[in-house]
Amino acid sequence: MAGIVGYGAHLPRHRIKVEEIAKVWGADAPSYKKGLMLREKSVPPPDMDTITLSVEASKRALARAEMVDPADIGAIYIGSESHPYAVKPSGTVVAEAIGATPHIHCADFEFACKAGSEAMYVALSHVEAKQMKYALAIAADTSQGAPSDALEFSAAAGAGAFIMGTDNLIAECLDTHSYMTDTPDFWRREHQFYPQHGGRFTGEEAYFAHTLGASKALLGKAGMKAKDFAYATFHQPNGKFPQKVAFMLGFTQEQIDPGWLAPTLGNTYSGASPIGLTATLDVAKPGDLIFMCSYGSGAGSDAFIWKVTDRINEVRDKAVHTRKLLSENVIYVDYGTYAKYRRKIRKND
């Protein structure tokens, strides 16, 4: 049985409140706080990108993996839509930073917000097929939203990392299922700095159709229902969508609460459901079943069923918990600082 041997997350300390963004553009902050359940979001400082987030999350995953030698990691896959380089892999930098050997397979994945779960899926497949002893899957983004666009209220930053293997598991992967169609609800063309989206079209036809498609198929395949799970985590473009889809599938608020981070973290794009999984593992007990489903525009969802093992109690405190990263040592910034950090104001070259 393949599964998670070690996991970790990393989040920026900086935050900006939705009121701070709204007052600049004359937007209705209460509509974002109530309608989309967003209060604030993370803001990466200038020296933080997908690679630095990935390195820190990976180090925490290694701390929880304990007996895993980085030299035994056979692959590093990073799923992101904000890789620092258009032509240069992020994975090779992370590999050297964590002490992996040159005898490794690295690849950068892209599939909008499900690139991270895509990396998890492939890493799991490699170790299950015994192609390698361990594989590292990372979900990380420093996402962007155009000034005054609705995305600016949610686009955030963060990373989740998972070392996959077959021994000393923290959580076994019992089953997976993917569901995809050609649905162009969100896109960014080459040389464009900000993405575009289909507005309300991104809801029912995109997020909900694919999340429900993957989730219902996996539950049917496994012969399970929502009540069989201790926890569930879904892609979080805002606070409302994951809550709504959870209720549609029969999950309760109590089941999604540990991994429901968007109201104070924002939308970490590729990292959204994987980071939610790290927060859920922080509180899960041996024997608990965790349901996870990602979503990425373009469009598709990857769903997973995880079963927590006894080992979780031995390793969960070997690294800082995700909720602690979210709530402690927070630095709030004004819109000017945020705009500078995110390069909202740029001179023409």
C-alpha cells in the first residue's frame, strides 16, 4: 500500500484584509466577507516564491518522515501555476536545497489549481509501482489577481509537501479518481501577467460540476458515503465553494473545519486542497478516513481517500502545525505594501 510518509506546509506571515483591498477600489467588502466568506489572505514578501515555499514545506515533510534519507527520494514533482521561471525547473533547485542526489527525476506540473494533486497522483503511482523508494510531491503557488478584479480578494500564497512511500506510512491512499473536461473557465496566455476568468461561469459549470463528478465517482467506486469519513477537504477558491460542495455531498461543517483555511488564508491555487490536507492530518487520529478533492480550471478534479495510521501520533509534532503557521506572528500590510510586494506597479522596460 502506498501513501504519505511525511508531510509539511509553509505559509507567508504577511496578510492583507479584504477591507484594505476594497477601500482602494470602492468595492463592497461585506459582500466578500459574507458572500464568499473571505476575511483576509496571505501575501508573499518579495523574497518568497514557489521555490522557497516548496523548500520550507519539504523540510517539514522530511522532519515528519524521520527515517527518510533525502538521497533515497527518486523524484520531486512541483505542481504550480506560478513557477518562477518559464524555462528552468523549480524541482532541481528544491532537490539541491534538501540534499537529494543528482540521481533523481524532477518535473514541474501545471494544471491550474490542481497541479499539486496531479504531482501527488504521479508520485503515488511511482512508489506503488516500485519504480523508486520515495517520491516528493509539492503543491505551491504565489497566485496573482489583477488589480480591482474579484480574484485580487482571494489570490494568496502557500505550499504543501508530501513524501510518498510504502513503508512507515502516516496515511494510506485507499483509492483515487480523476474527472476532467475541456471547460475554459479560467486561463492565462503566454506573456500575460494576470489570469482571466469566466466570472459566474466558473461556479456551477466548472468548480461544482468537476468536484462533484470526481467525488461522487470515487465514493461510488469505494462503496462509501460522507458519513464514513472523519474529515474532508476540497479546493478552496473562496470560503463558500468548499463549504457548499461539502454539504451537497453530505459532509458536515465539523468534517471540513480542520482543512477549511480559505477564510483567513485565501486561495492558494495549487496548494489549496493539499494544504487543507496537511491541516487535517495535524488533528486526525489513527484509523480516521480523510476525503480530499482538488479542482483545477481547464478543467478537472483529482479525488483521494486517505486512511490515517498509528504513526501519525509519533510524527505530527515533529514540525509546526499548519494552523499555527496561519495564526501566529502575523504581519498585516496596507495596500501600498501589498502592491509593492506583488509587483502590482511596474515600470515599462
